[in-house]
Amino acid sequence: MAQASDVDDMEPLLLTAKLDPASRALFTGLRTKYFPAERNYLDAHLTLFHKLDRRQEAAVRRDVAFACSTSSPMVIPVLEPVFLGKGVALRTPSKPLDSLRARLAGQWKPWLTPQDRQGHRAHITIQNKVSPEEARGLFDELRGTWQPHTLTVQGLELHIYKGGPWELLEAYDFGA
């Protein structure tokens, strides 16, 4: 049986949108170009939940599987860059994705962290953990040159946080 301190130290779960392969490659390329190499452990991603309680893994898996089985792929816009202070993201607003996230958040409300309880502003981070000046430079550059895109969210992906890198536990396709 896990002790309280063991539970506190458990690696949390993360839930992300499953991006279509071409979009994942495009935005991962931007992360590779702009993210500090020593801190860039991950492909491009659109995080829905940042720190889900590992003790709730069975419920998370069940709820995500059901949500995906009753959802269809979503074409969403990738709009203007957003200045993050020490990085830059691309805004990805989507009412259908927000609705799906809100349904899951409602089911998991008793054990969500404060970060995951607050309002969700969907985005893809392409630069982070740089100086404010470097981030401002990229933001200003992209603000003048960025052309909106679309991507397809094909499902959801459940990951486990490994102290930097993530490990994919399961990918759930919409409509499956």
C-alpha cells in the first residue's frame, strides 16, 4: 500500500490533444527552432490538463475513452502568437475542444489542481524558458509574419510526467 508521501511523490498524468501528424511535425519544428535545446524534451502539444492525480488513473482512462468514443475529429484554427513573458505560444481557440475539456473537468472537479480548475486558454507553446527580451523578439517577429493555420485534433493522449520528459501511456482516437 502506498504511503501518503509516496502518493505525493507519484508522477502526475497529463492529458493533451492528439494532433494530426503534419501539424505535429510543423509545430515540433518550430519548438526545435525556438525552444532552448537543453529544455526541449517534448514534441509540440496542446495540453488540456497539466497535473492529473495519478491515484485517479482508472477513472481518467475510463472517462477519456468514453469522451473520445462520443467525439469526432475537430478542425481548429492556429491563430496569432501570444507573448508569455519568457516564451511564445500560438493561440488555438476551439469551442468543441473547450466543451470536451469542460465535461472532463466537471467529472474530475473534486481532485483537480488549482491550475487545472482555472479557465483554459488552448495554445501550442513554441518557445519557453528564455529571457523576456528573447521572447519579445520572437513575438514581435511572428506577430508580423505568422499566417494562421488549421490543425486536426484526432483524439486525446494520456501521458505520465517523468521529471521533464513525458511518457505516452495511451492514445485515444475520436469516434473509436
